Amino acid sequence: MAEKKFPQRIEDNLQGTIVYNIPFPTGDDLSGLKDMSPIVIKYPYSIDYNFSYGQDSPFFAALANGRFIVSREPKTGYTYANPRGHDMYTGRETEWVEIQPEGKIHAFTVCHFGSEAFLPETPFILILVEFEECDTLFLGRLVGVDPDAASLDWIGRKVRGRFLRNAKLKPTDIYFNLAE
Amino acid sequence: MRPVYVVSGGVSKFAKARPDKTFQALVKEAYDYALSDLGIEHEKFVELVDGSVASYFSDHFTRQLMAGIMVQDYLGLCPKPSHRVEGGGATGGICFQEGWKNVASGYMDICLAFGFETMSHVETWKGNEFIALASDVSFDYPVGGFYSGYYAMMVTRHMAEFGTTVEQLAAVSVKNHANATHNPYAQKARRLTVQDVRNAPMVAWPLTREDICVMSDGAACVIFASEEGLAKLEKASGRRLPRVTVAGIGRGTDAMRMADRPHQSYEDFYKFHALPVEESAEARAYYKSLWDKGFRYPGVHSFRAGRSASQQAYRNAGIQDPLKELDFIELHDAYTSSEVQTYEDMGLCRYGEGGPFAVNGKTFMPGVDYGLKLKEKPECPVNPSGGLIACGHPVGATGLMQGVFALWQLQGTIKKHFKDATLQVPNAAKGAIHSHAGTGTYVTVSILEKEK
């Protein structure tokens, strides 16, 4: 039987970085290597995740349908503006309750820089919203206000939630406008 | 728990980027310094040390899982016990406490705590994205994940609630950058004015670039010992080592999503969170008036985790009035605002008084010219080293760096290590280090004391 031939050599100029002529001592004296500049290489790194919203999924389904639901402890009535499957005080399972996303600005900032993912969106305004029906706050974006006119007077202003027409299944499917 | 001595430490040069060394070799730089200061050769130390704790924050920055063991390996500590700790910005502070625990529990007589971060592996804005992944990726991160933004929201609430001003915050930046001009380890030593801070590019209103710490590459390590461990090290080095002990530790936590933090009543504040200095009738009346005006605790303006950590640490170290009893504090000033918030959590002043307290002079160093008019004399210098804002913040190393600087203060050896005596706190006998994560999710406070 004829012996199958396997290539003994890697074809090294078909893809990726090709380096020619990295300086290196030609003789036997390697003592200069301690003074060599470090080699820095750059390469991309990206991943696709299959991420489950788990028990918080109904919140995103609600946003996709233009509705806003919050998590309430059935006995004490303590209500979280963010989805939370179990109450932190009683340990009991919470129930979903629908509210109108209308509230007041509790705190805010205008981001003139941001993480790389959000740099193209700068300047953008982040707010923490107080809802009458909730004991905790809700983080969202405020839209339709001059970001260069930031002022502490914004705190306490009334805001109303508005939904993206085409849901992206992110918490940004709801954003806020001033209500007055 | 048995007594634990902090016997030596080392800090690598912190810099925007250290491409000259891998993270293993960066730690080795700090480790070699600690050993040389101890007067012990590596071979002897390896014979004596029982194990280690490793700290680094982000697997994203290293793009290397189990980087802790790679340091253990490089230092030549295998097969001794070790583990890695992680807790956001407080990673280094947690590592310090785990090192203490290894010895206090009797598990080890000599323990090395080492930490590092190599944040230059990605561009700054990608780095901000990695850091923002330390916020809830389902609810906080997608809205505009950016830690400076989260802290800026706390600031606006602090300002609205208490009348804190941006100039008061800027004074913290002036102080810490000026202190750092005497610290050769600092990454960003500068002489600034309040106006310089305000004129710097706005990052997240109202915080400018000079209100915010920078990203760094760097490493630090601290060596802990029991009585027996100390005796072994002294025998090996042939000299008596300065006695600095860990007098007490404390740690606190809070909700990951800042929005989920509670807004507690006056009664609950006093039941769970008040410090001994807040028990007077006058303090109670002050707080009652805050609650009458609508103040709720902790809200987003205060760090319940920082208060909880302080309470435990003070209780363990027998501290009643921290401002009077602590000679200095190295605290986690990732933002000028968080330094001001932390004054309140640590009980240096009352909640709501952090702004005026920041500019009254009590937290400044004697002997440093800040170009500011300060009404009062220094009482408890805060961040004499320059803090995170000026030294840099290679996350896993930061809390340990604080431990090293605190050790040198208590040994009275700042001049030896900084080649400049300006930052030596006179007669330093007791100091605190404070490490802080997330929007206040993990906070550690450790008290170090010179043995009388």
C-alpha cells in the first residue's frame, strides 16, 4: 500500500500578520537582549453569547409591547422598579404589577465620554427615576433635553417613559422625556 | 483570632502602560522590593512563607484565566497554597484582609498577599467598557454602562440633597495631586488649582477628567506574619522588625444595582448604621432634621457598605471617634466625590457635611503647599500618598498599595521609600485603609497600628 504523504511545512504567508526582520543579535553575544524594547501585538477578540434573561424575561416582553411592569412583594407591598424575582427582605417571590412609567428625576448626569460601546451616542443623559408606586429607583436615558444645559434644577422634574417602536429586548426599549 | 503583623511591602511603579514587563514580572518587582526591605533573600523567604493570596480584578484585561497561579509559579512559590480573590475595585482590599485571615486564623504563619492589573492591554474607552461590565449587564450596562456616569449621578444627588459644590470636590483633586508630587510611585503628580480641575474636559457632568482616577498597569504586595512568623523572619534577617499590627478589619456590601439601594428611615439608620460619634443628642437632632427635609439612607448619595465596613473595623479596633483617633487614612478616591462620600461613611464628619469638611483643612497634609486657604490645621490627612486619583488605580494592586503606604507611615519610613520626608505623617500611630468596589457594592476597611 502506497504511503500517504502529509505536508511537512506550514504555509505561513496566507493569512494573519507576517513579520519580516525582527532585529536580533547576529552573533553569540545575547547580553543586549535585556535592553530590547518589548514586542506589543494587537489582535481582535469577539464573542457571541446566548444569554438568558431567565425569570426577568417578562419585563422585556412587556417593554416590547409598550408596557411597563415592576416587581412587588405580595404581602409587604415593597416594590422594585427593576425586575427582581425574590424580595431582599422577606425572601418571598415577587409578583408582576403594571404601572404607568411616569415619575420624577431623582439624580442625573450627562455623559460626554463613555464606554467604547456607547461613545458614538455621547453626549447622552442618564437619569435615576422615582416612581410613586415603587420603593426603588430605575435607571434610564433622558431624551429631548439640551445636554449642554445640565443643571441641578433637572432633579425633581417630571418624566414620562416612551417605548422604542421596534424592541431590541434591552432596558433601553424604554426611555424618558420631560413630561411638562 | 491571633495578632497579625504587617511586616513588609512593595509597590511597582504605576504607569499608564508597562509594556516592559508581563504581569508576573510586575509583581516580581513589588515582591523583590518587599524582600529587600525585609533584608531576606528569595531562597530563604520561600523556605519560610506558608502561602499566598492573589488579587486581580478583571479576566477581560488579562485575557488570561488563572493569572494568579501564573504569578505564584513565576515567583517560585509552587506548590504552596494560594487562591485568587476578586471583588471589583475592592479586590486589593479584600486580598489584604484574606492575607490577614490566613495568619489570624492560624492557617499560616507567614503569608504573601500580591495583586496586579494590566489595564493598558486595551484602549481607555474599551477599558471603561470592561469596568462597566461590573454593573448589572441586563439592566445597568446597556443603558450607558460607564462608571463615571454612575458616580456622577450620585454627585448630583449629593449636591441636591446637601448643597455640596463642585469646587469642594475639586479641592480633593488639588490635595491628592499635590500630595503625589512628593511620592515617586505616583502616576500623575500635579500642581492644580480648583479652576484647573473645573476647566478640564467634562467627562460626566459635573465630574471632569481631574475628578477621576486614571487606568494603570501596576502591582503591589504585602507580607503578613504571626508572632511565630515574625520570629522566623527576624531570625532570617538578623534584625528586629518594626511592629505594625492589623488592629481590626471590616467589610460591607450593598445592592449591585445602585437603583435598588434602600431609602431607610431615621429609626433604621440609628438602629443599624449609626457610629458612636453619632449617638449624642446633638447628632440625633441633626439627623432628625435631615430626615424631616426628605433625606433617606443610604439612597444613592451614601455608601451603606462603607459605613458597615467602618463600623466593624472600628468596633474590632476599639475606635470611638475616627477623626481624632486615626492619624491618617488611605481611602479609595476613584472619584473626588467618592472621597467626599467616604468621609461621611467613615464618620470623619456627619452625612451631609462632606462638602464643607473637604475644604476645612483637616484632611490635608502639614508641610505641603496646596495654594488653598484652609481654615483649620490638618487633623487626619486623607490620601497622603495622593490616593487613586494621583497614584493610579491598577485595580487588583490598589488596595495592597494602600496597605504598603500605610505600613511605611506607621514604620516612619516614608523618607526612606519616597526619598522625601514631606509625606511622613508626624507621629503616625494608627491609620486606616479603605477599598471600594462597584457603586458601593463591596467595601473593606482595615485598621493598622504601630505597636506601643
